[in-house]
Amino acid sequence: MKIQDLLKPASIIINAEVETKEQAIAALIDKHDEAGNLTDKEVYTQGILKRESEGTTAIGEGIAIPHCKSDAVCNPGLAAMTVPGGIDYNAPDGQPSNLVFMIAAPMDGDLHLEVLARLMTLLMDLNLRKELLAAKTGEEFLEILNKAEAAKFPEEAEAPAESPAEAAESSFPRVLAVTACPTGIAHTYMAAEALNQKAEEMGISIKVETNGSGGAKNLLTAEEIAAAEGIIVAADKQVAMARFAGKKVYKTKVADGINKPEELINKALSDSCPVYEASAEAAAEEAAGDNESFGRKIYKSLMNGVSYMLPFVIGGGIMIALAFLIDTIAGAPRDGDFGTYTAAAAFFKGAGGIAFNFMLPVLAGFIAQSIGDRPAIAVGFTGGSMAAIGCTFAAPGGDGAAVSGFLGALLAGFVGGLIVKMLQKAFEKAPDFVQRMMPVLIIPLLGITLMAVVMFAVNPIIGILNNGLTNGLASMGDSSAVLLGMIVAGMMAVDMGGPFNKAAYVFGVGMLASGNYSIMAAVMIGGMIPPIAIALATTFFKNRWTDTELKSGPVNYIMGLCFITEGAIPYAAADPLRVIPSCIVGSALGGALSMLFGCELMAPHGGIFVFPVVTNVLGYLIALVAGAAAGMLMLMVLKKKQPQA
């Protein structure tokens, strides 16, 4: 959208003979009417006068820009006049206005705001205002304005001019997208950035909503959705879908947003892209999953629970770790009161423990919600709590020997969702008054009752398995522990945020709840090494990388130290056969050394910032450096030299 697309010489009045604001408005409206911009001059006049009654459109500095959106505008346009002596336009600075622009904008979009912003950007130049006032003809006035616009916005100089109609339409992006990953930390924003960059290369306007850890940002508006030609949903967890009913929507995993942005944009714009249909949000989510494999549905439900669980685990876990650190510094004895020996430690242990203990109920509740929608949350939460305290028929209040823990909570989440779906199916033909009671009475009552029956029955069985796993890990010999550390750390580098990575991380978190802290240490070091190894390789072996990869390399030091494995994804996507094996080897070595050195970590996240709470932090640093160096050296050997400019 350029000023020259909206303003023509015939719509410019030089040295207008007007004495009042009303005369100036009438003269400019006549110019719009003569240009064919209006379908009803009187209706447009009423709109302009109504806008003026709400407050003057004079800016000050001799400038006034009357404007309005109106159904009477058929073609967006500009009209302008110079008034050498100026007129009283009720300007904020009390000075007369001698440059007046009038904007005619259609109802759809916010063209008038864009033109206002552009005019004000240009007219802040005092010399430009003087030149415009000195113009002798409309052609000269427009030429001066066009030169100033080209100088102020050089990136548009070579762009083909849009018609006024195209300018109005361009106020909305052609493609919309939503990106979301379970943690909402890296994949979400990397996919958004990849889509934005590729759309810019393709010359396609796009807006991306990120459903990250801080909530949804850059939200898509109803007007943007209505105007969009296609919508991309690149998400590994549930996002609001009902708003897209009737639009072409291409759904895929968030990793495709990072690795295949051009393909996604083309698919969303293609005629073959399916139209999304939804009569209600629950029906929409069910329909959205119809084409997904069973394994994919299971994974998304699990990741939905994990995404809601993580804030409790991370916040609570780090607070508990701080409690142990405080007591360690205070020289507290490592007995049953360790972690609560000092007042400060007791505070962090108590508050952190409360948050951390929500882990299993939240995990189960939101797995259930992913399957059975909101009515399933209460059922899942209840099942997760029963798993945490080991409820059985013999001990309804809980039995320590029957605590099914993380495994039980996983089962409770999936069972809870299925129970609600079953109840909804059983009552789908019930009378209306029964349907109205379903979410507030029938599902909570029957769902929690059925969940209790299931969990009371399976807790003793899973409790035995859970205790056996915990005891087995605790009794592992050095060689077995090293092998386990190698496996879980290597898994963190297989897909860097994908199913293998998340499986290893969830296993590490589950072991935290059971009091085994060495696995979490191996998991975190395995996730830190890939981006650090790549950063080192781009620093010391520059001839193996493209210019773009070299520029992004240093950022991976920060991402790796912060335990954000996803920083390595662009490099892995560009050369998977060389980068991924190198990262796996480096991570596996780091995890093995972490186990060998007896490192333990009580915090489930935080990277280098939680190193002070690591048992044998020196050994942990050695493991990190060794793993990153091994990955770097393997990249040096495997990567081919790039052609140098």
C-alpha cells in the first residue's frame, strides 16, 4: 500500500480558496466523488462529520487528516489540498492547518489507520511540508510526495504497485498459522520463525499465533480468519480449532513447521486442502483427529498432559533442589530432616513440595481432557491423585506399598478420558433434561466412581511393578547404570524434542518422583550437548557450514546451556545423516559419564542454572564438556567442506 496508489493529481487542490473547516471538508468530499470513490456522497459526508464531532482530526504542525470508514466507499482513496493562509481546524497546538488530506476507506480492514500512520511518518519532515506547500500543480505535489515515500520506504521501491482494491485486501494476511509444542519453549517459536521467513521469501503475507509456555501470543482475530485463504495448524498439543470452521485448514506436527515451511504454505493455499467443519469445539477436536494414526493420538494426549504438568514439576522441583542446596551450605546432617533443617530450606521444601505433588494429578487430568474434553478433567485428576497415594479396596485412604506413581497416573489419564467418552456415548440419546445434567452431575459422579473402581483394582499391581523398577534402578551395578545413562541421554538427541526426546524426559521426571535423581542428570546432559556440540563445530570448523548456519551457531551455546535441545534442529534438518548421529554419540557419552561419576540432579529443568544443586558438579561439567567435544569432533569428521565464497 503506497500513497501514490490512493492519491491522483486530479484529487489534489492547490492553493484552495477555503476559509473554514467545513468548506475544506466539502471540497475534498467533492474530489472523492469526482474520482469515483463514493457510491453515496451524502452518506460519506455524514460519516466524515460524525468523526469530526468525536474530536478534531487536525494533528498540529499545520496538518489535518479527516477520515472515516464507510459503506459508501467503493474504492479506497485520498484527496488533498494546500491552503496557503491556513484555516482554523481546532488543532491541538492552536495553529491554522494548511495541509489537509482526506482518507476514504471501506468498512473491511483498517486501511485508514495504515494510511494515517504512513502520512504522519512522512509529514513529520518539515522540509517535505514546505515543498508540498510550494507545489504549483497537482502533478508536482504528487511527485514530491512520491519521492519522499520512496526515500522513507526504500524496501518498497522495486515492489510492483498495488491497485487500491489490492491495497485494501492486503491489510489481512493470506495465510494464518498456529504453532504449538508440548513444552511451548522452543519448537513453538522456531516453527513460527521458519514459517514467517519462508512466507517472506515466497512473497506471501502470513500471521503466526504461537501457543507457547506463556500462553497464546499474536492471537488470530475473527476478521483475519474470515479473510484468510488458508490456515496451517502445526501443533503437537491441542489448540482451539472451532474458530476455523468453514476454512481450509492443513493440520500437521510442529516439526513440519520447522522443516517443511514452504510445503505447508503451499498445501494450505492449494485447492485440495480440506475444509474444516465443526458444530461444536468438542466435535471439532474429534473430527480433527480422524485422519491421525492411533499412535499419533496417544502421543498427542500424552504430550497434552506433559505440557500442563511441566510448570508444576519444574517450579516445584527446582525449589526442592534449592532447599537441599541451602541445607548443604549450612552443613546440615543428611538425616531424615535434610532439606528442612534450616528455616529457609524448610520454606523452599514445603512450597516446592506442594507444587511438585500436583505432578501426577495434573498429568492424568490433562491426558483425560485431551481425550474426553473438559468433562474428563475431574475424572483424570482424581485418578492421578489415587495413583499418587496408592488407594486400594483394602486401604481406600492410601497405602504406601500400592503407590502406582507415574505409571499409574499415565493409566489414569487414558482410562479417565475413555470413561467419559463411554458415558457420553451411553447417554447420547437421553432426554434433554438429562443431557443438561451430564457435565455437572452425571459425568463427575459416575466417572469418578468408575475411575475409583479401576484405580483401586490396579494400584496394588502397578505398585509392585513401580517399586520393582525403583528398587532395580537403585541396585544397578556401575556397568548397568552407565548403559542406562547412555541410552536415555542418547534418546534426547535422536529427534531433539520429538517422541524419543520426550519419552526420555518423561522417564527422567517419573524417576524424580520415585527418588531416583541420577537418571534426570543423564537426561538433562543429553539434552544440553547437541546444541553445544554444533555451536563448537561452527566456531572451530567454519568451513563445514553455510553462512546462515555460522551466523546462528553462537546462539546454540545459550540454548544448550539452558537445556533447549531444539536449537540443533535446523542443523539436523539440513543434514540429518551426519548431524544426528554426531549428536547422539556426544549425548550418549555425556550421559554415560554422568552415571559413572555418580551425578544426581533433583531439578527437572534449568540447564547450567541448576548446576549448583548437582551432586558431583565437577564430574557433571567434565561429562558435559566431553560429550560436547565428542559431538563436535564427529561433526568435523563427517561434515563435508562447504564451497567458500
